[in-house]
Amino acid sequence: MENDSTKQPPQSASGPSKSTVTGASSTSKVTGSINKEQLASTIKTLQFAWFVGHVFTLLGVFFYFTVAYFKFGKKIYWFYFDLATVGIIQSFGILVYQLVKKQGFNVKTLIKDDNVHFLGLGIMFLILRPYIILPYLPFQLFSLFHVLTYSKAYLLPIFNLGETSKPYTTIDKFVAQNNGKSIQLAGFLELISLAFLFARVLLFRKRSLTPFLVYLIFIKLRYEKSVVTRNHVKTLEVRIDGLINNLNNPGVKNVWIKVKGAFSKVGSFILVNDYKKNKVN
């Protein structure tokens, strides 16, 4: 299943119901006024904690780039890297918690779940701390759309901004027009991140090998579970085939054939999902 950024946040028994959200847009209430009772009940819910996790990711990645650009110091952007990582663990950890709560602790189910894979990557990056932000850009995209969707459904009604309000319609239009594009871009950025991490290994950069191996396993899982990832890989393969053929160099072509053969062998080893058999996504 793709990480669909338009899906609703995790539900909890104490969370605002659909009727509550709809009712908040009543024209009898003053637009922009705060429904304090609804605000108090909203911030106590599990889905609000999920939302906060995505906010942490958004802020962490944004300020990491800002601090790195202006060269404010390593310790500062290390903080924002950790903030983004904690946000990833918090948001996806809540989804995994809800899965376990609903279906029980089933290892076979958990190892096939996308949210477990994203959570595992976040935990590994918190442990390894490679302080490389490029692999976080897909998370940044996911978080952006999750924050917008949650804000539209849960936060705007608190301010009595209903479906006809400008903020609501603007968010709704933006998400509808760009959600599919963001999923495609996220899949592409994941492959770019893998290439970048591999380049760091070749350059013998500090703390490069283990993050690369972890991310390689993550991409293998994504390849098995995500049709978007498989399509990007196939497109990349076709483009490289074209470049190699245009070079008209038998030596280079033979190397490329061996590389493809190696990738084919790796691909034949199934970790969690035989996509050719199960046709998932």
C-alpha cells in the first residue's frame, strides 16, 4: 500500500467525530473564533500526537536546510536532524501502535506493513545519526500533506472555518491537485537518496556504510511493496540501457549487464512480499 498522504489520521475513542467537525462549520458561529471545548478535546487525542509528529518532521527538515545553508554550526543542525527523526518515529510509531492494538502483535503482519518499515528506518537513523537530510525529503513530503489534511479536517473547524472558507478550499484544492505528484516524487527521491548514500560509501565518508546498508534494505522493502518504486526502477533501467547502447562500448555494456544480473539476483530474494505472485499495489 502506498503512503497515501490524503488518508485520515489515526482514530481514537476520544477523538473528534465526523459530526463534530462538520458541526463546527455552522454559519451561526463567528468565523475565526476559537471553540475552546473542541480544542481541548482535540489536543488530548492520539491523532493529535500523530499530527504533532509530522509537524516536528516538517520543522526539523526545514530548519536543518536553513541552518546548514547559513552555516550556523553543526550542533544546531544536529538538533533539527534529531527533531525530524523524532517526528518520524512519533508519527509512524502511532500508526504501528494502532495496527497492533487493532490486529494484535502478529509478526507476519507487521513485517509487511509500510508503516513498520518507515518506523524502522527512523529508529535506525536515530541510532546511527548519519546527519544526512536527503533521505528525509520523502518524509517531508508525506508530513506536508498529512499536516494539511489534518488541519483541514480537525483544526480549521476549531476556528469555525468550514468547507466554504478560503483556508479550507485552498488546502482542499492543493491536496487534490498535488497528492499523486507528491507520492511519485517521494518514490523518486528515495532512489536518489540510495544513490547518494552509495556515493558516500565510495568516497569513504564517515558513518557511510551502515546507513547505506540500512537504506538498501529499506528500498528493497519498498520495491516489493510499492508499484511506484518498481516503476521508477524500471524507468531508470531503460534510460541507462539507452545511454549504454549509445556509447557503443562493449566493455561498458558487459559491466552493465553484470550489474543488472546482480540486481536481478537480489530482486529474486523475497523479504516480505512476492509482488509478482500477490500483485500488491
